[in-house]
Amino acid sequence: MLAKRIVTGIIGIIAAVSVIHIGGWALAMSVLVLAILAWQEFCRLFKNKQIEIPYKTGLVTIVAFLTAAFFGGMTALSYVLPVAVLAGICQMIFSDERLNPVRMSLFSTGVLYVGYLFAFLLLLREMSTEVLATPFGMMEMGEAAVYWAFIGTWASDTFAFFVGTGFNKTIGTHKLCPVVSPGKSLEGAIGGLIGSMICMAYFGSLFGFPVVDGIVLGFLVGIVAPLGDLCESSYKRYTGVKDSGTLLPGHGGILDRFDSILFVAPIVYIFMNLFIL
């Protein structure tokens, strides 16, 4: 299992760095594929509770979100958001004999969770074409911003794991949210918060961002990253599923791997627009 996780992780990192560096259509199509797979997983989760979420309607809505973000940025996405969700709900009202409030709520939540949040990876990458001189070579600010978001997320997850369970299993004795995820501890969450602040400050300075901004943003990421993980865990706990999928050997499904970054990307985007750009 560990070997599978390591191999899958290495391949994933290489692929991610490649498409993020290229940007443009390569990243857009990659995010689109990830979002479609994530939507399939989301719908499949709730089939275990005999809840049929309209897959095709949600798919069209998610594609609309990503298309708007890629071609028109945040402005276009803000226009498409209410129209797409309302159109999807109207379609269900007038054409679905099995309509009920639970399905409507899960449809709305699902397309926002998958489509809207994934769109922020595109918004981050295209937010600025300013070129930065870094130890890793010249890169656009948008590219650096996406790396920064992933670094903070990975740091939060890694430090939380090792502080909470890895180094000393007697440390993580205070449960963070036992109903949703019994394995997560308050001590681990604090370790993840500190790790995120340290790594975002350090790597942010390499990208040319102020250290103070890295510390503040690392604090925010250290809070929202575990929330993203707990959100997806609550879906799995409710539907009685261990992993959202089996696509990634040793890692589970797309939602299992991107649950935290989906919450982190919007925070990084908002912070950079308010305080850095």
C-alpha cells in the first residue's frame, strides 16, 4: 500500500507540475477531466443512500462554470453561477418525477463543491502574467500562486499527520471532530497549521512574496485545508464509504486527493487579489 501511494504520488506531482507550468488549454482540460471524475464520485457516493443526483444536469452546470472561469475569469464565473444553478434546479422541477428537496439540495451543493471550487484553480493560474525570478527559474505569478496553494495544502496535511499520529501516537489524544473523522486530532491540526505557515512563508519568499503575507496566508490555509478534508469525510461517513473512488492506487479517488485544495484555492485567490496584486 505504501509503495502504491509513493509511486502514485510521484506520478501525480510530475503531472501536476507539468500542466500547471504549461497552463492554458493543458491545465483547463486537466481540471475539466478532474472535475468530471469528481462529479461522478460525488453522485456515486449518494447512490449508496438511494439518492439519485441528476448526473447529466450537473455535468452541464460544471462545464459551464469551468468554461466561464477559463474564458472570462471571476467576472464571468460570477454571472454564470446563479444562472447555471437555477437552470439546473428548474430542469429538475419540470422534468423529474422523483423530485424532492434532498435531491435538489445535494445537486446544488454538489455542483458548487465540484464545479465552482475547481474553477478557482484556473482563476489562480490565469490571475497574473507578471513574470517572477525564482530559484526554480522564471515563472508567471499565476503559476507560482497555484504552486503556493498546493504547497500550503500538502504542508498542512503532512505536518498534521506526523504531529498527530506519526511521531508519537500519545500526542494526538484530543479528537478534532470524532463524529466525522475519529483519526484526526486537535494536536495534529495545530501541527498542520504551524507547518502550513512555515512552508508558505518560506516558499513564498522564494517566489518573491513577502514573508508576512506567507505567514498570514499559511495561517488561513492551515484552517481551511482540514475543513475541506472534514467536509469530504462527512459525505463518506454519511454514505458509509471509505474512499470516494479507486482511481488513484493507494490514494482513493479524486475527491480524496483534492478535498483540501478545493477549499484552499479560493482562499489563496482572494488573499492575493486583496493584498498582493
